[in-house]
Amino acid sequence: MSPTKVFLYAEFQVSAPFGPEIWKDANPAMHTVKGLRNKTWLSGVGTNTIGGFYEFDSVENARAYAEGMLTDFARRAGGSLTVKLFNGDVVQEASRGMNSPFFPAAS
């Protein structure tokens, strides 16, 4: 069975200070991505690499984003892209025990 909570980690190997010119146009476009529940932007300490931590509703939607919009952005930015997918379902109990905001305490 395919996970219902999939985390995607992405990092662009480009050196660009993080500011509105990075995210201002990207945020509205990402609101149209099928299955994307949320994103946390990342900016490398001391490296200015750009990345993100995303939550998707399925492996299929996460993969489609990685192979489509994310790859296109990396190509346009002239940077290398690293992407990893993680199964959020199997880590639910352990993550709740660590007060993860992605796994609120069961009511």
C-alpha cells in the first residue's frame, strides 16, 4: 500500500542569498501542485543553498512534482538538484513522541 503521508526533501546546489526574489513567484505556483499539503523553505547555513521540506499525499504526486516543476526550476537556475522521498506513515508514532508538528497528538 502506498503511503498517505510522503515527505520530500529537495536541495539546489546554487549559491543564492534567500530572499523574496527566490520565493515570491514560486509560492503561488506551488499552491497549484497536486497533492502538496505544505512546504517549509530551507536556506543552507554558510552555503546559501536553497531547499525545501514538503509534505505530499502520495508518492505519485511527490514524484510528479520532483520530476516536473522542481526539475524545471533547477534547470532554469543552473543548479544541481538532490531529491529524497520519505514514508511518513511508518514514522508517525515515533514522530508524535517527539512533538512533530506534522503529527499532532491523537485526540
